[in-house]
Amino acid sequence: MDTFDSQRIEFPCPHCSGKLAQSVAELESHEHITCRHCGQAIAVDATQFKAEIAKAKQALAQFRQAISRLGK
């Protein structure tokens, strides 16, 4: 698992506004999550989410590559 995948994202439940936190990996791999406060299923827009996560992972990889070249 990539370090990025273990990062947690906090967001409010759209039904009860209870605070939820899920890892990037959990949000990528599930179509629905269940609110632990009200029990409602919340749909995850996997297409858009995965596209945005892919962009963030690519930017992080480019950043790591740039950092590794600094000492050379």
C-alpha cells in the first residue's frame, strides 16, 4: 500500500452531518460507505475520485523525483 493510500480524508455525512474519516484506499475500493452515526449508505463517486487521486499520486511522484535530484 502506498503511503498516500493510508491518508485519511475527513468529510461530513450528507444525511446527518456527522464527521466521517476514511482512508484513500477505502474510498477508492468501495462504491458505498456507511455512516457510523446514522447508518445511511453514502455513494462514492469512484470515477471522479479515482481520477483526482491519480492526479495527486502523479504529482507526488514528480515531487519525489525532483527531491531526489537535488543532491546530485
